[in-house]
Amino acid sequence: MRTAFIEQLVREAMLHENIFLLVGDLGYSVVEPFAQQFPDRYLNVGIAEQNMTGIAVGLAREGYNVFTYSIGNFPTLRCMEQIRYDVCYHEASVKVVAVGGGYAYGPLGVSHHTTEELGMMRTIPNLNVIAPADPLEARQITTMLCNTSVPAYLRLGKAGEPIVHQADKVIEWGKFIPVLSGMNTVVLSTGAMLKYCYDTILNSQSGFGLLSVPFIKPLDLATLAQLTREYDRIITIEEHQRSAGFGSAILEGLHDLYQQAVITKIPVVKRVAIPDLFIGVAGTQNYLRGLAGLII
């Protein structure tokens, strides 16, 4: 997914001279195509992610559409103050990109387990929160971000995620993406859990419906309302803590729709997410997902 992001960013930078990429002492073997083609719009700031965010805002004030890029927790949790005050309060054209969401860097231990940041990011006003599921979503969403000045957080995988969607699938900003139709139960998946959900549903012949939800904020309330009329049960799944994450956003959306009388019932909701604990071991992404109970 990270390669798809960089490849698409290069294509967009050919069309938009205001695209600037900042990286935090990583990306080797990934970001070189951008760095080599646009050396005047690329800067590796080193191990200084908070400073990187401040530089990004300064560049944005000068008219650039800036992407900051680093591993999981480092451009996010480490930079919360700068993202809140500098980026979002001023509505700066900065896109915070974290590679390796969830347990993608699992062998490096808890410091690299990116499992709380979605909840933190979605509480900040003015910040769009996006977690694509596969390279097709990543490419199209990158194009969207290159054509908007809104602040955004983009969570990417890095484990060579396969393409789940058909090649001609067109993604709309802020919308759920249908993957499988079904009856009674629908699974809503965000981020890189989609391939697991797709394979599990087909192999089990459960008949569950499946939608990919890359846009966690803003949340597609119109489609969510329609799903309550088509299904009796909703399962949400995310590679993130149960508290404040994607499943919480779905519950909040359902509550608001019910309070506003847009829907007349709230389906049974099962949230599949990481329990309130640290997985204090190093291991592969699939191994850690298993320990966290990420099973539909």
C-alpha cells in the first residue's frame, strides 16, 4: 500500500507543482522515486517528527499541499499537539501519512504497534481520518488528497496488501465501498482488515455482506442509515483499540441517526477490535491480530 501511495503521489506531483513531501528518517527503497524526480519538493527532516509537522504548516502557508510521512505512531501520537494547534486549528493543507497501521510493524514491538491513533485523530476538529484497505483505495484516495486543501490523516498498511476490489472500482470521497452483498449480517471493515474479511466470508459461506470503510471521518451516515434497513446485525472490525475507534464511530453515527428520527431501529452491533490492553510481545502482523482476537 505504501508503494501505491508513493507511485500515485509522483504522478500527481507531475500535475500539481504545489505538492511537497516531508519524511522522518525513513522510506528508503520507497520514497526515492519522488525524491529523485522532485528534489526541490522533498525533504528528509530526520528523527524530528514534531518539527516536521511545524515545517509542513509553514510550507502550507506558502501555498504548498504538504504530505508528512513516517512510521505509525511517530507522525501521529508524537505530534498530537502540533497536529491539533498548528495543522487543524489553522486548517492548513497538510496530510499526515502514517505507514504501518495496526500491527504491520509487529516484529519491532509495542513502540511500533499503531493501535490508538485513529481514536485520537478523529476527535480533532477539521481533521479528515482515512484508512484505505488496499492499493486501489490508496491510489484513488491519494489523488483526492492531492486535489484538496483540507487537513487529513491517512493510515497506510505496509505488508504488501493485495488488491481486493475490481480494477474498475471507482471510489467516492467519504463513501462506504460495497464489496459483497449479503443477508441479515453485514461486516464493516476499515483499513487493511478487508482482505481477511473477504476471504473469511467467502470461505465460510456465511452469506454476510461486506463493505470497506476507508473514510472514518467524515462518516457516510446516508449509507449507514440504508444498511439499518437492509440488515439486522452489523459487525465492525478494525486493527485498533476498541475505545474511540472505528466501531465507536459507527455506534455514534447510529445513535445520532436514531435521535434524529432518520432510522427507526438500531441493529445489533458487534465490535471486533483490540481489547483494553497492550500486546506486549513482538511478532508477525497475523500472529498479533490473533492474540488481539481480531476474528469475525
